[in-house]
Amino acid sequence: MNSVAKHLMSHGIRPSIQRIAIMQYLMGHATHPTVDTIYKDLHDDIPTLSRTTVYNTLALLEEKNAMMSITIDSHNVRYDGNANPHAHFQCRKCGMIFDSELNVTDLQNIKYPKGFDAQQVQVFYYGTCGKCREKEAMEKGKQIN
Amino acid sequence: MNSVAKHLMSHGIRPSIQRIAIMQYLMGHATHPTVDTIYKDLHDDIPTLSRTTVYNTLALLEEKNAMMSITIDSHNVRYDGNANPHAHFQCRKCGMIFDSELNVTDLQNIKYPKGFDAQQVQVFYYGTCGKCREKEAMEKGKQIN
DNA sequence: TTTCAATTTGTAATTTTTACAAATTAATAA
DNA sequence: TTATTAATTTGTAAAAATTACAAATTGAAA
């Protein structure tokens, strides 16, 4: 049995063709794809694949902690094959999302609301990425005023 | 001039009736309302208010840093009259969002992607709130098995 | 096999958000 | 003030994302 199927089974998920394909896609693409991207890319290989199956499967994978979803902007939910906690950086210019390690002890000073039992934490940074800043600098350089 | 109008002007926003109403709503409701909630509540007082105006105004307020938006779940963008950085806790059972202080130094150990210039940070915790946990405990108590 | 349960599919509906042009309101200058 | 221009608001319609649901298919168990 392939490693993706094993990963699914270890999370209590029966490894159907579609589920393997979607999980494999997430593990091989650390690009935080949207539902639409996943659907369109996989549809080439599995022409009978349905959008609903992609939605259902992603919901299942997340519920079983085989991956995680991030809603870093208002336009689309993104999916991340890595279910371990890590911070996300999004560039406001190009929209790209970068990963970064997150040491949970970094967050230990935050005060919890009374009685709240936290199961997951997400840290999102918004700003401008290196490439876009370089581009900006270039543009500025060209301007003579 | 009322304090809400002053707040808008201090952020470079001309204080129209609609803008004051929306900003005032956010300042008076720390409930992280959605666009729809804001629209429906204000529509009672300003029957001519348009949904588009709510969207446009919220975008403007955010751009000018008079408040901030949070996309803590995939269903709706939420709005927060407090533009200062603070952590958000969402209960997965009831959906409610709680605020908590966020000391930015708590996050200083996180490694940035090379060249990334961060302008904003969001910290989201997901879990179960005190009330929902109490409810759960009650339900369990009732079960005899 | 046969039966039953799980999974997938496709369509349609719902919800959220954006686009855009017309109407209204406010600001500026003659 | 009045005319002109700019800013803002409105409403409709379109686009995009998500969910609901029933039928069809596939897989597992008896």
C-alpha cells in the first residue's frame, strides 16, 4: 500500500481513489491551493471527479486531522497538507502564502478567555514579500521625480 | 461634532451619515458582526441604506485603519471596531468569537520568510468555549451509559 | 450472489462578494 | 446664489464560493 493511503488509514479514513488523489495532491503541493485549483488539476487525471467530492473529501480530511484548512483571506479557503501548527505569511501584493515554523511556546503568554479549551492555533502575518518589495524598489528607481 | 465622526476624520475619512452609522455600530458592538448583520441592523434606522454601501464603507474603514476585518472562518468575514492587534478565540460549537490581549513581544521568536515585511498579525485560537463545555458536561451527566 | 452501507456524482439552490452605471449628495468656484 | 465638478450612495445584476440533496455507483459483508 502506498504511503498516502497509509497516511489516510492512520487517521481513520478509508483510502478511496479520490481521497488518495486529493491527499497526495496536498502533500505534493505546498502552495496552499484552493478547492478550485485542486479540482481543476485533478480533473485532468480523474475526468469523472466531482467538485462536490473535493469539498466533501477536504472536509473529511480536516475533521480527521489529516491536513488543515486556512482562511487567511476573504476570497478562498486554502488547504495545507501539513497539519502541524505553523505560521503563515501572506503577501498583500501577490497573494502568495509562505510558511514558517511556529514554536507553540512563543504564544504561551496570551491570556485565554475563561474556560476556553483551545484545540488549534493559527498565526497569520500580512505584509509584503521580498520579491514584491524588490519590484517596488525597481519601480521607484525608474521614476525620476 | 460627535466622537465617531472625529474618529473617522482622524483616519482621513469624510464622515457621511452612512459611514458614521457603520463605524458607530462597530464601536458599540464588540460581537464581530458580519456584513449581513451590520446591514440588517442598520437598515432599520436608515431604510435607504444599500448593501453595497456597507461593503464599500467597510473596505474603506479597513484601508484607513479605522477598524479591522478578520476571516476567522470560511463562512463570513467578520468586523472588529478595535484596530489594535489582539488575539481571537472562536468556539467551534457555537461560533462565538472572544477577544484577548496580544502582546506583540509574545511573537518575536517566529522566523520570517526572507525579505518579508510584516504589517499586520492575526492570532486565531479555535476550540470550545466555557459555556459550551459546561453544556457538554451536563449532557454527559444525563447519559447513564 | 444478494444485500446493505459507504462513497461519489451532478444538478440546483444558497450565500457571499464584486462590478458597474445611474442617482443623489456634497463641495467648490464663478 | 447658481453652475460645475467631485464624491458618495444606491440598486441591479453578475460572479464566485459553498452547501443541499437525491440518484448512481462502488465496495464490503453475509
